[in-house]
Amino acid sequence: MATVAKNTLSQTAKERSLILWFDEVGMTDIALVGGKNASLGEMIQQLTPQGVNVPTGFATTAYAYRYFIQSASLEAKLRKLFADLDVDDVKNLQARGKKARSLLLHTPFPVELRNAIATAYESLCEQYNADTDVAVRSSATAEDLPDASFAGQQESYLNVVGVQGVLAACHRCFASLFTDRAISYRQAKGFDHFSVALAVGVQKMVRSDLASSGVMFSIDTETGFKDAALITAAYGLGENVVQGTVNPDEYYVFKPTLKAGFSPIIDKKLGSKEWRMVYDDGSKFTKNISVSPSEKGKYTLTDDEILQLARWACVIEDHYSHIHATYTPMDIEWAKDGITNQLFIVQARPETVQSQKQGHVLKSYRLLGNRQETSLITGRAVGTAISQGKVHLILNSKNIDQFQTGEVLVTDKTDPDWEPIMKRASAIITNSGGRTCHAAIIARELGVPAIVGCGNATEILKPGQDVTISCAEGEEGRVYAGLLPFEIQEVPLDNLPRTHTQILMNVGNPQEALSLSAIPNDGVGLARTEFIIANQIQIHPMALIRYEQLENEFVKVKIAEITALYDDKTLYFVDKLSQGIGTIAAAFYPKPVIVRMSDFKSNEYANLLGGQQFEPHEENPMLGWRGAARYYDPGYREAFALECRAIKRVRDEMGLINVIPMIPFCRTPDEGRLVLAEMAKNGLQQSVNGLQVYVMCELPNNVILAEEFAEVFDGFSIGSNDLTQLTLGIDRDSALVARLFDERSPGVKRMVAMAIQAAKKCHRKIGICGQAPSDYPEFAQFLVEQGIDSISLNPDSVLKTMLEVAKVENVKSVNSEQ
């Protein structure tokens, strides 16, 4: 869709124009055409040469709006109407808003304005040799600012056709400057109702009713992680995603390696996408139709389309950051044309929540006690906070005036009319919607925790019921019955000491990785693939490889349901594992991320779907077929190949070469060589593309033969749990001897000291990733005194251990100087 070339106007002419084409305006013209239109003009002028597709159109100006108001002497009437406005009184707000809108709607446009809009629309139609379907969107002059979005405050209309339709839609847009939510929002943000003008954008429609559309952010909306682009997508016109009518697909792309030419789609989540918004041939502009089961069950976008949108997000973010002379993450709406199959950007505005946060204090929430409670419902977490209150169920906007401050708003979905009560809620819970829906965006801006896309919240939760809403447990938000105890921790990040000993983190759950990366750290010392396999994959890899030979029909059907997207079921394992590892690697990039290859025991593997058929019964699985022994064994070799393929994809295709694979429970140096040979067969050749391979130091033999292991591997990580078990001869799964298990035992400490000395002698890196330094500060002190290179800790132990290590290093430094 080419833009209409227009003559350059002087600033004076612009200020007196009723209509301006998008390619006549830019970001310096917000006061003339509003933030939305100015941004569209900016992108058409500056970014279309860089390949970003933006549909053409024109804008009515702020001058046109004021001309309308002044010609009909409306300001005095509006001021009189607002003399006793009370936005905290919902009924008062609704009454004043309704009268203001009625006043504007019943006042005809001046002839000059009608003619200007009609002429511009007819000119647009001439480009396409037919009446053109357009989107008519409000664009206020106080809108899309870096610290106030005003998103959704005024109305927009899609699939508008014909001069009369465009004129009517523009008129309704003018009146929508006085929607209840816009009045309330301006009051809250301190904007004068009469200093804000309303421009209208008239933009050629992208036929996404025949394809798909959605929203993307150039920043992670929950954690503020700057290096990820989040894309949401659903079928049809984009209003369903924005309004939260559907649960869309979600995709995460890692921006730094994307810019370097890699394909780093680090996460993909399939949404239910129940409805498709399409054109309506009847009296309405649009309508929703149901999506077929086959379409629901597949991703809306191809990988190439995901990457293309993410590249555009980077281009747009870089451009606006340059304009504002500061980092400016963006909130972008996109659409795919079902006729041409082209992607388009239809809106872009600065993100206004995470970009405004100050990073000097790390605030975290945690539920207390040994909880046995099961959550009542789950959904997508918005924010990272915990909140509580009584459920207030609202299914109709007519009842919002009954909502009381501090209650938990539970509804199907929210729209902008609900904003006056959303700011009073202690939390918000919706049946539908994704991370970029209206409820999620407003909840973030208000600092209110929300859980969206729950599916059945309005059926499960009862009015007046006390509930606790937790968004502090990863991407999945949970609602619990009752008022559960929780704590809030605030840690100042200014002046934290940086230690010579590297402080790394143990990370299992990829969903928590982006938020955990905000804690000061030097990387990840242990990323457990078992967590990803058990929680995100849930299927034994051999059951995928030998799917046709599965003996249990129920298991076979269940696996078929889970892997329905995949013709080659082994790709399911590779995709999910690579995305989980990729998310952790991206969160901490370019710091090292040590990924331990799978270390399930046979009894644990047997609990995976299909596992019973491929796992032996062992009397003591802790000392049996685990770790390295599996990787070259005919009974598991093919499954290990899938793990290698996932690591290779993360390093070679995603560009995340900070990943260091680590081999667990390797009994002899020769066994290590066998494992490295298997890795090489599957594309992971040691030293190629900087690949290092570490080994767990967790058996006495690893310590005794440390120098020989150093000839095979590039580094060591001490596993204090297994090393303690095998040094003391204690089965750590046995409660009968649990009292004797202690990593601080002199024999265990001697083993640790010997391992560190041997690694140093052989010029190999050595760290520790076991539980001991997280539990015992004195053990961390001992490690520093021995000269260990790194200590990897549970996230909640990082800061306190960092302070302890700094003290020990200072004492050690003073003593060495003396």
C-alpha cells in the first residue's frame, strides 16, 4: 500500500489545516494531529524506506476539532456541565460523560470540515479505484506520550466505508473525547479537559479479517526485561486481542542475537483463539465468528513472520529511542493482510509502565509457610505481586457503580469503560485475554496484580469470597482460597559489592528466568533440564522416538493430543527443550549459562508419559542408570541425541553461545570421552564455535581423578548433594539416615578442597552448584577461602551470600597484604 505523495506544507499552513496526510506529519506534530497520527506519519516518512510496511491515510487536525467546538460555542456548555464533576462517584461520572457526548453528537460538523474529510477520503479511494474500507481512530493531542499512554480512552471504528460512514465515525470519535474512562484518566493524570484536542486518523484497512493481527511490545511487559520482544497473535481483526476477547498465541524473540542475524524465537505459547473478528455485511462494522478446532490447534504465525515482526519492533524501538534521546520501548499493533499476505504496522506508541520504573530497589513477593493449598484457578500472571481481597463478580458494565475499593474484580473481560473502578481494585481476574489485552495493560499501569485468561473464573469464584492472588510464581498466576500470609522484600541495589568470586544462580524454571536476571549476578551456574522435561515436555523422549511401538493405548492417545502440532513427534521434545534453555540463556546473555544435561533417575523417568515402557526397575536408582551412563547406552542414546539437538539449536540457530553444557554423574574419564563422542555425532563438537563442556564433580572418583577428568572436560561444577551422599555413604532419599547428611562434614569439605586445588593446578574453571552455600553462610566462606572461581546459589540466597562473600574476600585480602 503506497503512500500518497503530498506537497510539503509550511508550519503555519499545517497549523491552519483541517486535514493533514500521514506523510505530511511526524513526531514534532503531536499537538497538531495527536500522538497516534504523528507516529504513523513518522513511520511512513522514516521507516518505510527501511522496509517497515505502514498503511497510508490522513488525519483531521486539532485545529479542526477546536474549529468545531468554537463554531458551535460548545466549550462554555461543557465547562458548565463539568462544574460539579466527581470522577470518584461513578454515577456522577457516567451522567456527565453521557451528556457531554450527546452534546457533541447532536451538534453538526461545520460545512468546511465535512467537505475537507469527504475530499480526503475520495482521494484515498482514487488510489484503490473503489470505495475504500478504512479504520477511523481517535488520536488525542495528549496521547502516546512516554509517561502516559491514554491507550483506548477514545473510540475507534473498523471497516468503515463511504463518505457518510467516515463522517459519522469521525463525529463519534470527536464525542469520545468525553468517554467516562477518558474523563477519569485525564483527571488522574492531571490533564485539563479543555486543553486536550481530538484528532482523527483515517487509515486504509489491512484485510486482517482474512488473516491475523495482534500486539507486540519491544520489552517484556511483566519483568521489564529489555532484550525480549513479545508478540501476541490471533485470527481476524486486532480488536479481539486488544480487548481481551480471546487468549492469543504468544511468542518471545531475543533481540540482541536477532540483530546479529540469528533466529532466536525463545518461546512459543499456543492460545485458544476462540473468536475471529471479521467484516459485517449488515448494519454493524464488524462481528465475531467462532474459530474452527483445527485453526485453534495451530500457531497463527509462521516462524518467518514472527522474526519479521520482531525485526520491525527493533527498528521502531531504535528509531523512537533516537528521537527521545533515551531508551524508549514500544507498544505496537500489527496486522497481516489476507489478500496480499503482507504484514503491516498499524500503530506504535511508547510503552508507559516498565520504561518508567526505577531499578534501584529489587521488590519481591513470597507466599509464606509450607502451603498445602491447591489453587482454585490459574491464568496468565500480570505483574509479580501478591494481593488479597473479597471477590466482586461483575458480568455487566451497568453494575460497576457497586464496586468497592479494595475488592477483587472478577469478570469475563474488561474494556476501557471499566477503568474508573479498576484503579480501586486490589486485583483483577478475567476469564479471557492475554498479556497484551486491555485488562493486562491497565493493571500494569495502575500497579494492580492481575490474572487474565483464566477461562472459568466467573464460575469458580463466589461473590464475597476471600482470596489471595499470586503473580509471584512465574508466568502462571494462581488464585487461592482465603487470606494467605505473604511477605514483601525490598532490597536496595545501589552500592552492592562486586565480588572477585563469581556469584551465579541456580535456575530451573524458564518462566522465572527474565525476572530472576534482574538480581545482580554473574550468570547461571546450574540450569536443570529436568525441570523443563518434567514440567513443559512431560513425555519420555523414547516414547516420542518409539511412538508407534507404544503398548499402552491410553498413553499413546495422550501423547498424540499433546503433540498434535507435530508430524515428527521428536520435534516436540527438541522445540520445548530448546525454548526452555533458550529463555534462560537469553535472560542472562552474554553471561555464562551452564546447562546440565538430563539427570533423572530411572524411577523419575518412569513417571513421564510413556516412561514405564522404557525404564528398568532398580532397587537403588540413585546409584544406578543415571547421568552420563545413559548418554551412550543403546537404551537411551537416541534420546540423548534429542537433548544435543536442542542445545545445538540454542547455540547455532538462536545465537546463544553463552550456553555451556554440563555432564552429570560421570563415573570415569573414559566414560566422559564416550559422552563427548556422542555429542560430536550430534553436532556438538568441543571447541567448535567456542563450545566448552563441563562435568559435575559429585563422585569421589571425580575428585580422586580430577586431573584426568581435566584432560577431558573444560571445567568442573561441584555437586555438593551427591558428593556428600557418596562421601558419607548416605542415601539422600532415605529419611532413616537423613540426620547424618551434612555438607559441612570434615570429610566432605576435604573432598571439596581437593577438587578445587586439582582444578586450579590444571587451569580449569571450578564452581559449585549444590545446596550447601545457599543453606550455610559458613560453607560459602569456606569455599572462598579455598579459592573457588564461582558459587551458584538459589535465587533467594544470592544477595545475602554476595554480602557474606564480600566480607570474606576483604578479610582474605587484608591477611594476604600482611
